[in-house]
Amino acid sequence: MKANFRNGIPRMKKRVLSGVQPSGHLHIGNYLGALKSWVKVQHGYESNFCIVDLHAITVYQDPAELRAKIEEVAALFLASGIDPDISSIFVQSSVAEHAELAWMLTCVTPVGWLQRMTQFKAKSEAQETIGDGLLQYPVLMAADILLYQAAIVPVGEDQSQHLELTRDIAQRFNSLYGDTFTVPATHLPSSGARVMGLDDPETKMSKSAPGAGHAVGLLDPPEVARKKIMRATTDSQPAVNFESLGAGVANLIEIARAFEEWTEERARAEFDGRRYGELKKRVADVVIAHLEPLQRRYREIVGEPGYLTGVLRDGAERVRPVAASTVQLAKARMGLYV
Ligand code: TRP
């Protein structure tokens, strides 16, 4: 096994990297599916959490809104419990090596691999003109991961094709130019909950879905969150029946279970036989009880002048040496001038 060194000190912990696009507002699906598990992961791994603004611009973003969302996402990472003393939180475009490595990786990635990506197909169907960046999106994601020699990449199931591609690109580079990149593991040790849309329990809760009743935002005022949950799509049964749960009801139960970290049995005891109106009221209570302290922390973070900027600057400074040394190595391996 290769020794892992960082700043001359042997690196004992495996490195984790994950990213969130600052496009749209983060919601309870992002929290339960990703942020909540990152908060746990950070104690066992050297953790890097990146706000991927260069990914966001693969589709048009209003500049002022993008700028505001970058800070909103960063503040929500902190409010969710990511500790900047043990994890690095940084903005992708602050570390120029992301774009630099992406170009090198682009040159070893067959176009056919990219055209096959289901997310590219879906996103390009929705666009009138397709920016080249949309096709390159997964190469940039590979650069994010390989730049830090990350062993573990906590992402949702919807990103598994991109992660598989990252592995393919790493292996191709390694076989063409010699061992350079850590090939990340395919799966997470444990992953978070998969939360579905409140208005459409067949699709995953999304930042970019249009419906007002689709997602509960992490910054939604309590009465707004409650209203959305009370209006969630259920089915024609009158009450919760664990023997035949409809998708909407199962989703509401999963939301409460994931927030409270209840076991299956506990969730059953809470909800079996409850009428849907009561179920929704109870789920709304649980969600609001968790959002309130998070929102309080959020307000403290954004209310402290200079704090957030400092966290992002420190995060970028901490990761930059690792990124720079990987780029140096990749350049040397390719014969670029170093
Ligand atoms: N594509 C990821 C998503 O939409 C975001 C992302 C970009 C990412 N770079 C990453 C996730 C690197 C993990 C690691 O969810």
C-alpha cells in the first residue's frame, strides 16, 4: 500500500470529498440525503465539502443570485453541523486547479462516455442550446474528486453513474501515464435517506423542480413548511397501513424517521393506523422541530460580519496545497512543462 503523506505528516484518515451545486435552495432532501451524514462522516475521515459553482454555470445562472446562493449553501453547511475546524468547506472556483485538472482529464475522456450519461441526456433535452460545459460536467466532477485523491465520495444514488465515470477516467489516466490518481470506492459505507417530492412521490426531491409544494426548503418559515407537508400527495386510503404503503405516505414516514433516527419498528409504532391528517401534522411537527434550531444557527452565522468569508477562505487555503501537488504530479506524468 502506498503511504499517504500530507505536509510531511503521514495521513492516517482516508479522504472524503463531496459537492453541492449552488443552484436553487437546499431542502430537507439535501439535508437527510447528504448533509446529515456528512456531519457524522467528518469525525472519521479527512473531509472536504465543496460548493461547486463551476458546475452550476453549466446552465445559465443569474450572476447576483448565484453569488448569494454560494453563501447560502456555505452557511447551511455550517448550520447543519459541519465543523470548519475539522472539515474544509470551500468554493470550487476559488481553487483554480479544479478547472486545470479538468482540462487534462478531458483529453483522456472519450466523447462517447460523456454522451451516454443519463443526466446529460435529461438536461440537454430541456435546453434550447447545449453548452459544451454540460457535456463536460462529469469530467469536472472527476477532477473535483481526483484532485484530492479522495477515497470516499458520499453522494446519492443519482450520482452513481458519474462516480463510475470518475473511476473509469482515473483508471484510464493511470494506465496511460502511470499511477497518479486514487480510484475512489464505488459505494459509501452508509448513505442517507432518499426523500421524494411532496407533490410527486415518484421523483426524488429536487432543487430545480418548479412546483411550490415540491420541497421543504431548509430556510422555509415553519408555517410554510407545515403548509407544504399538509398538502403533500398521499393516496385514496384513509389511514396508514404498513402492509400497503403508498409512495407519498411512505415518503412522509421516511422524512420523520430520518430526522428522528427512528428504527422501522419505532416508525411503525408512531404511525400505523393513523389517519393521514394526523400523520401529516405529526410529520410537520418533527420537521419544524429540526428546522428551527438549524435556522437559528443560520441566522447567527450570516449575522456575524466576515465569519463566512473567513471560513471559505480558510477552507480553500487548507485544500490548495493538496490540489496543487496533484496537478504538479499529473502535469509531470503527462510531460507538460513543470
Ligand atoms: N454532480 C453532483 C450533484 O449534482 C455535484 C458534484 C460536483 C459532486 N462535483 C462533485 C458531488 C464531486 C461529489 C463529488 O449532486
